[in-house]
Amino acid sequence: MSDILLEVKNLKQYFPVRSNGKKVPLKAVDDVSFTINKGETLGLVGESGCGKTTVGRSILQLYKPTAGEVYFDGELVTDKNINQMRKKMQMVFQDPYSSLDPRMTVEDIIGEPLDVHKLYSNKKERREKILELMNYVGLNAEHATRYAHEFSGGQRQRIGIARALAVDPQFIVCDEPVSALDVSIQAQVINMFEDLQKKLGVAYLFIAHDLLVVHHISKRIAVMYLGKIVEIAEADDLNENPQHPYTQSLLSAVPIPDPDITRSRKRIILEGDVPSPLNTPSGCAFRTRCKYATEKCAMECPSLTDRGNGHFVACWNK
């Protein structure tokens, strides 16, 4: 039996947009491939607009992929079987304020997936399942009859997590689930994700900006830049030995709570602006901001190659 739960092959997501009166493709995700094992967390990091959220939504067919294939537990995800697959794959959305229907009670929000997939035989069983899910994420039974606006951001995100868990999924896309929360609440939600993984064996694609949070929760980390994955490695290996110039720059910006180390570190500041996904540079997308760029970088886009111990890097010069 294979340990691989999710396999993404050459995923592309282009959105047609108008530019100067012409229709041109905005390359939000451009030829992305990776795997996630059962019960594993893969962190996905990169700056705003690099395509992280689009990867998660395309995997779940919330956006119809332009090209590429997604395999879940060895089975190709298609239009025909996506409704069945949604019982196994779920998503926790970034904004806990807009992802919950303000006209529905907490009980109805969490119970909606149970209704859609007909996962109960009577109202008593439905109620019991909802209360069990609320207990899982640290909500009380008396919260069931309240509305989303009556809760704090952290509590709303817990409601969203309970909704995702309602169908007993094997895989959850966590789309920046803590970015809208205070730091103390972030820690509680991250710990809850880890406890649920231990208890239920669920796998995560954990999308975030914060490299410290991603390093804490992830087994492996993938780094994205302008629609492409430029480096994938074990979390500790990536943190201690970043090889792609973009990853090195990201990690140099992570604050360390030790003044002596902070003073001795050299911050790698990237020059220039991020190119537009409407007009990406030829060859390597990062070359316009890279001090190691050569003519070869402009001619040909590097593919991810294994540099040992499962550390993959897409760079000609590193």
C-alpha cells in the first residue's frame, strides 16, 4: 500500500483577463507538482499573490484547473467524482468573518455538510454528531443556537474547522487559517490542528505567510514564487540549509528572539519588484531579482531536482 494520499501533477491554473484590449492568461499556478502522505502536513509558503490559495482551491476543484492532474488515494479527481471526493477532502478558509453564513446558526453551519452528504438517519443522530464536532474544537453545546457574529475570530475559525471535520475527511486544505487571528489565539488554533491530526490521522496542506508557524506544524515545506514551486524539503532541513536564493531571502527576514543572533545575521534584501503574472520573465521567474542569474536562467526554466535527502530545488546555480 502506498503512503501517498494526494499527488498533484503539473497543475496549471490560468485565468483569462483583459490587458490592453486583448485577452491574456494570468498564470496564477504554473506547472506545480508535489505529493502529501497520509497523516502528513505539507506547508506551502510564499509572498502574497504567488498562487498559494489558488493551488488549494484548484486541488478541490473550486477552480477548474487549466491543466494537470490531481490524484487522491490513487484515484484521479474529475468533475464526475468530485462530489464523492468532497467527503474525503475539505477546506478551512482564510477569513473566519466572511466564510460563515451570518443567517445560519452554528448548529446549521456545522450540520450543512451532514445534510448535503446525508450522513445521519434521524435528527437526534444529527444533533449528536454536531455536538461531538463542537466538543472536538473546544466549543460548548450552548453555542449551537448562536449566530456567527456573536463569536470572536478564534471561535469563528473553530466553527469553520468543525464544519470541515463534519464529513470525517482524510485531507484538509488549511488556507492561512490563523492569519486573521491574534498571536495568542493563533497558538491555540495551531495546537488544535496538531491535536486533531494525532486523534484523527488527517493530512493537511497548510498555507501560510508565517515561516515560524509553518515550520512548527509542517513535516515538509514547499516554497512558491510567482506560480511555481522553487524548493521543497523537510522542515528542519529547509530551515537550516535553504538552497534557493528566494528561500534564503525569506528565512533571513524571520525574526529570532535573541539579540546576539539578530545582530550577527545578515538580512538578504531582494531588489526590484515582483514581476506581473500577466507578463512573467522568460526562463526562471525569479531571475530578475536574483544576484546569481546568468544567461542560462533567461533561456530555460529550471525544474525541481533532488539535491539529496528529498531536498528539491529549482535553480541552475545553487
